[in-house]
Amino acid sequence: MSIFEESPFDGRAGDEDAPVVSPRSASVLIVDDEPQLRRAITAFLTRRGFDVESVPSALDALAHLRNRRFELMLCDVRMPDSSGLELLPRALEIDPELAVVMLSGVDDANTASAALQLGAAEYVVKPAPFAELEIVLLRALRERDAAIRRRRARRARKVELSLRTVELEAERRRVREMTIAMVDALINAMEAKDIYLRGRSQRVADLAASIAEMLELDPDIVEDVRLAARLHDVGMIGIREAILHKPGALTPEEYDHVKDHVRIGVEILRPLRHLGPVLDYVHDHHERFDGTGYPRGLAGEAISVGGRILAAADALDALTSSRAYRGAVSNDAALETIRHVVGKLIDPRIYAALCTVVQRKSALVFVDPAVAG
């Protein structure tokens, strides 16, 4: 008679009391140093439809696990060469999907807790009826199958998410290429109205991006600053040519009309919601650090960082470019002129970065993907 309460050899081997669960041909590895017990469990599980192998030690178990895949391991806790608790993590390292049921002749809560924490699916105290043992094994196998399905579902979701991410990135690139094409059309239309504006958007974009780089801003912000600089004067397309070409000073009414280019530009760009912070940068490029700018009278860091950068880059390019009413000045002269409005028109930190960029002649040149391709 084995230490289990039913013997597989007495004609009453649990057939009449079999659990209402269909047996399956799962592969099971029995690890126990008691030969009689191994033979008894092997005979019972084989009759119930399992594919069973048995070994007397932890070392033998590791060798079997490396050579063959098992779905379940039924393992004794106390063995001479190595305990089942020592074998358990090593077995799961070989096959993380292995379902493990621990056997112990001692009903010890600490040992049971340790086994479950190490990854065991079940903990069975000997003696136990074979019918109950089968129920435990089948329950462990069902949980193993459920865990595998969950892992496969997670992997499938991960693959789906990865594919979706690739699709979204492709869509983002497509939208960006369309935006760049539209930007070029708008800029060409704007610059065609005024010879003095030709090339200005690209110059300001290169300089503004260089300032953003010098400030060590995130690359995405640098790119947003660059795009905003290319777009910042697009509203000039709505300004009367007579005012744009006027060689003398503007009247207050004419100046108010020129200032309206910010509103016009934002209205033109507002449908392009994917531009995100670029719209804020365009909106803020005529705000002043002391709060006396337009259109909203923002001050200090209430002005977007892109708007503050554009104000500095725009000021330098305006001074170093010819106009109908004046000639261009040198970079040094322009920086000196701007120095007098630092803290008023320009953010001091951004002015310092502007000086460094100009002095090092390190303006970055960005190439549009549509052109580079």
C-alpha cells in the first residue's frame, strides 16, 4: 500500500470515482526519490491517459527537462540530492511554461507558501487520494493553458500595437509631407508679393532652429521651432502691397494693419491641427518679454519658448536684411542693437544663445524630407 489512500493495483484504482474531467495525454515528469511511490503514480496517471516519465532526483529531472518538453512536473519537496524548492526555479528557468505541482509529506504553511512564491501551481500534502491528485494535476494544466493563452494574447496585442504604431508613423510622415508641400506653396505666394521677403522664412527657420539647438531643447521642439519660423510671416499674404512696399514710416493705422498679419497667419494655419505647438509659436512671435507686444500682451515665460526664439531670430534677420526704407546692417551691429532691448523685447537667455550661434556661425541647415528624397 502506498502512502496515497488508494492503490492503483487493487481493482478500485479510482475508475468509479474518477473526476468528471476528461483525461488528456499531457506529458508529466514525476520527481521523487521513493521508487514505490513513483511506480504507483506513474501507473495511475498512465491509465488516466497521461504520458508519464519518472526520475529519482533533481539532477535527473534537470537533464530530462533539457532533453524534452513536459507540460507538468510533479515534484517531491524533500529529496536527498536537492530539495524540490531548489529544483523549482531551475526547472522554470528551463521551461517557463512548465506547470509544477509540489508534493510534501509535511503540512507546513511556510513550505507551501515558499513553493507557491517560487512559481508552483499547486501544493499537495501526502497522503492524498489518486482521484484528488488527478483533479489537482488537471487544474494545474488548465491554468497552464490559460496562462499560455494570455501570453499569446498579450504577444498578439503587442504585435498589433507595433503594426499600428508603424501605420501611425507612416501616416504622420504622409501628413507632414503634405504640410511641407502646403507650407512651400504658402511661402512662395507670400514672398512673391515682396522682393524683400524672398528667402526670409528659410533664413529665420535656420537661425531659430540653431538657437533651439544651442538651448539644448528636445529635438521635436527644435523641429517645431524650425517649422514655425518658416510659417511665422505667412499672414503677410493678407497685408496690402502698398504698405509692404512703402519706403517711409507707417501711419498708426497702417501699422495696425501690418500687425494684423499675426491673426491672419493663425487663421490660415488653424485647420492644420496636427501642427500642435507650432501654432502657438507663430501666434507668439511678436510678443515682447516685458509684456508690451501683440496680439495678447504676454510676458516672460508666459510666452511660448518657440515664440521667444522666433522674436530673437526675426529681429536679427530683419536688421541684417535690406528693406525698401533702409539698408542692411552687419551681424555685430544687429546684435548690438538687439542688446539694448534684452529684457524688454528679447528673453535674456535666448539672446545669449543667439549671440553664440551668430559668433560661431553655427546655424543649422535643415533639409526637407520631400527635397532630400
